[in-house]
Amino acid sequence: MGAGHHRHSRAVVLLLTASCTLLGSNLGGTPTSAATPTFAFPANRVVAVSAARASFTTPADGRLRGEDFAATVAGVAWPDTVGIGASDQMALAGHRLVVFTLDVSEDGLNISPAGDDPSLTAALVIGDTSMPVPLSAINTAIGQGNTTWTSGTGEFAAAVPNHAHGVDLVLSQGSFSQTFNLWKLARVPPAPTVLYRDPERPTVADTTPENTTLSLSNPSDGFSGPALVSLGSVTLGYFPPSGSQGSLSSPDQAVLSVVLNAQYPNNGQASGINQYLGAQTPVPASLLTFTPAGSAPVDATLSDAGDATGQGDNDDGLFDGIYSFLVPATLTSGTLTIAAGAFSGTEFAFSDTSATVDITAPQTLAVSFPSVTKAVTQPKPPWYGAPLPPTAAAGTKSLAPVTFTGSGGFPIWLAVVLLVLVAGGVVLIQRRRRATPATMAADGTQGGTGVAAPSAETRPAETAGIAAVVESPPTTPVPTESHTPVEAVATPPTDPVVNVLGPIEVQGWRQVPDRRIIEELLCFLALHGRYRQNADQIQLAIWPTGGKRQEVSRKTFHSYLSTLRQCIGAEHLPDATNAAGYRVVGVDSDWERFERLVAQADTSEGRPSIRLRQEALALVRGAPFEGVPDGQYAWVFDEELHIVMTTAIVTCALRAGNDLFALGELADAEKAVEAGLLADRDDEHLRRLRDVVVAARKEGLSHPGHQPEPPPVVDDPDDDGSDDEDHS
């Protein structure tokens, strides 16, 4: 076997060695246990599971409430695998599993199908993607209604994108919905306060019996008599009674609903005929007010007029309806007043005679509710900061056995690129081995090729761990001129730009703020610009309950918003009075620009794709949110936004660096890798790729389309023109 054959074999080994060096232990594959078969969990849908083997975390407060339902997220897990039956379920590459338990109670008398109110639905929402949660098992347990407040429980699992933390369980009844974030284990505002005052139900009731006596008279005939009035039911809720007008505009409001029982007394006439004053229609709402403790009186609204459900045997019709009042959600006490005044009533005796009836003196009834309990603090969930779980082998179909698992964080495209390079190099070498050796022309080129034959001095050294770049043009013709990334233009922006890919900086202030909180408020709104954010959402994010930063009042919060509006211009922060919340307009960020460039690169090929990634990497100035003071930007770390950004930068740098390395543009490849290392100096994949690129530069590897000029040809009678080693 000749020396040329040995050299080709060594080249193959070096190509494989380089690929393995770059891949390292990224695949991290280990065979799964043969005792428990592993299957790939289906993506993009929520599946009802039974007795899932997972370690659940119980939320501090997992309640979700609506008009006719009281649900609780009883447990959440983000496991590596989910044990279901005799098998284990594992997410496909790029995804991870989330499992949750949901307890639901419903008022079967009011909710469909027995009642008129719409039925309950559930969905798992991730950004713009909504996946229905199948509630059939829960509905079966609850039954078909006809009874009040029956319950059912279900377990559910879904495979979601690896870095998706906005994984929200949304329960809806009609147009009303409540949301629970499964990553943070917290309700997502707005969450009406009154819905969560009672531990079991969406309303809170006054159980203290109160009664009084009204004095009534008929001025036309002088007849007078009493009416015994008591509190039938008093509830505090969020939904106005059916038939009443309007709806609540704030989660800090509540509806006080009152049902009064009024009865006529037995006047003891020997004839057995009771004569009394009452009404065919209820006393008008204008005669009733409710005064919360320490506040002004609130007028009543009357609904369900004529409904005598629950009234006593001697119902006189005075208050056959529901009287409701708009009150603070934190109400604990107050006074119901029935004013003195005239109304259209009836005198009942031998015949029913319509008459104007007077309430001769006002009467009051005291109302009270349990005090508001303090909100509980959710401890940090165990999956915060934990490494990504392993995933099923890419391409494995759902419910197909999986015998190999890899790291969920490894970029599959990198493996494909490197393996293609290895395969291409092997094929080229094999072709050269099969080809007839060409004779060396007098000008130092191989006969008929016109390409300079590299001598021993010009060939790259075959060092350990570095594959020599063979002179094979790329599959797709690529221009050979040197390309450098397009640097970010440093011209003053006309609109504000928020830069967070490094130390935080804002360009385009109209008025530079004198407080850091204004800058943070702008960063939050700019990086959450896809959706409007209401005041509760913003305050909870920037001033989290139990955080290091002291919470601020709503008045102070609005003052900060006003200052921000002055600093960036009113056109960039419209008022939220007639909108669903706050949202900045015309404010860009380096992170959004980075995402746009990478998205364009993913849909491009060849040189344009590489240049787009280089442009994206030119935006990186350091680690995302570098140098943020302790206690500030808590929302970044709660959402793990810095991790999402860092991962995206590292992935982009690896892709660009490998593509440029394959083209032999080693200086630009090293620059791309260094941009990634600005974001994560300790990333082992980037460090390994940088070592390979640097070593290749030292050994003189070059673009396969730019072969180095050969030295003067020295006639050597022993040189037969083959690619053999020097025999001199």
C-alpha cells in the first residue's frame, strides 16, 4: 500500500477527529433502560393522562375562579420524562414536558347544560399558539348538572418549546377568563380580588342574620301596618346579577347582591282575613342605598323583579327581586338603608286595591364579611435555573420506541453541518484515490486542471484535532471575495432604541430621566411590546410581591408613566384610558433586531444567510443585561429572559462560525465565535470551536477557493507528480 494511500487514510481520520472535537460530548446520548420503553410525546397538543409518574410542586395559590366555576391548579411538574402506564414519555428535540393537575368545581344549576350560563373551556396558551385542554374526564365526573357545586379532577401533559416560559393555562366561561402561568406558578393579572376572598367559591357571603321592621301606611284610607324585613342572602361577587345593566371595569371592584325577605304579620282578625300593605311590584331601587364603612352611599340596581324564590310563607311582595350595589372588592362592613318615601303598592284585604304606600321611617340593616386574607408568596419553583432535560431522538414519531436520548440544548443543525462536511471530505478523497495520477506540468500545475499543486511547504499541517481543508469548492457556488459583517450604524436614532445585549443603554431620549426606574419601565414595555400590559401586570413584574424593591402605590406608578411619556414623547406611549393597557409604539430594541435578522437568516441560504447572522452578532456588546444592579430588573430573571437571549446568541455564533470555518474564512469565523463568547464566556461549544479555528489559522488553512501561491518548482527526478511526501 503506497504512501499516498496512507495520507488519504490519515486525512479521513483527521476529518472525523475534527468533527468529534467540535461535537464533543454534546450529543450526550445514553441508551434508555430496556425495562421501561420510552416514547416520544406528541407536540402541539395537550393530552389527558392518568396517574402520571412525576414529582409535582404544589402552587402556593393555584386558584382560578369564574362566575360558575372554582378551579385549582393542584400540582405542576416540568419533568425529564413522564411515566404513563408501562412506558415513559419524553419530549422531542427542542421541546420539554409540562404536567399539571387541575381540580374543577361547577355550579351545575347555572352552568350549561342544566343552566343558561356558558360552559367552561380550557386552553394552554404559548404566545400566539392556543392548544385546547380536554376536559371530558372532568365533565364526566361533574355530571350533567341539576346539583350545585360538584367536582372533578384531571391530569394533563404537553410538550412545549424549550425556552417558553409564558406557558399559560387559561380557563374561560363565555367572554370571561382567568390565567395561571405554569412556569412561575402564579395567576396572571388581571385577577379580580373578590373572586379569591373565599377559599372555596368565587363569592363571599354574609352569614350574620339581621332583621328590622318597616312601618307602612296608606294615606288614602289611613290604614297602616308593619312589614317584617330580614336579610335573605347577601353575597359579594364579581358578576352583576342577570338582568342588571353594566359590568365591572376594574378588578378592584365587586358587586354586593342583596335579597330581602319581607312578610306581613298575622293581625289576628276573627274572620281569618289578614289586611296588610304590600306590593305587586318590588319597592323601587331608588329607596335603597348601601354605605360601605368609611365611604359614601351607593345607589341600588334592581334585577329579577318579581322573583319570590326563597321568600317566606307570608311574602308581601315588597322586595321580590335582587338589589345590587357596586362596592370595593375589599369591603368588610357597611349599612343597608331603606329610606322613607312613597311607592306604588297594594292594600290586601277582602280585595286587592292599588294604592300609594308610604314607608314612614327609614330602617337600616348591618352587613359584614370576613376580612381579606393576605396574599401568599410563591417560593421559587425547583425548575428555575435547572438544565434543560434530555429529549427524544429527533425525528422519532409519537409513541414510537426511543433507544437514544440527547441533550435538549444541542443544536441539531450543527451536527448536520459537521457530518455533511465530513461526508463531503471523505467522498472527495475517495474520488482522488480512484482518479489516474496526473503528471506535473512544467508550470507546477497538475496536468489539465490549471490549479496549483500544493507542495509539502504549502500544505496545512495535519495536527491532532484539526482537519485539513481540502481544495473542494462548495456544493453551491459562493463568491470568494472576503466578506465582513455589516456593523451597526452609530447614527443618532430618530426613535428610541433600547439596547440590552450588553450593558443597558437607551438611545433617542428626548429628555434623559434622572431615575433608573424610568429606564427599566421603558425596557419592560419595549421587550413586551407584542401585547398591551395593564397596570397590574406592569406593577407585579417590576415590583414583585416579596421582592427586594418596595412596592409602590398606583398613584406613584402613574407618575412614573407620566415621566416616561415626557422622556420619549407622547406618541411613543399612548394613554391607556381607552385601551386595554399600555404599549410603547415606535420603540425598537437590539434584541428585536437580533431576532429579525436571525429569522431572515433561517429562511435564507449561502452567503446571504451568513451575512445576516454576522449582522446580528454585531449587535452583541456583552452578556444580556450585563451589570444590572441587585434587586432591579427582577422580571428579567423571573422570565429567564437573559437565558433566552444568551442561548440565541450562542446558537447564532456557532452557526455562523461553523459556516465561515467551512468556507475557510477563519478571521471572520473567529470574530463570530468571539461575539458569542461576549454573551457567554464559559460556553464550552464556543470555546472548542474557537480553539479549532485559532489552531487552523496558525497552521495556514485557507479558503478552498483561495489556494496559497506555490513556491518555485524544483525539478526532482524522484517526484512523479503524485501527492506523495517529500523523498529528498
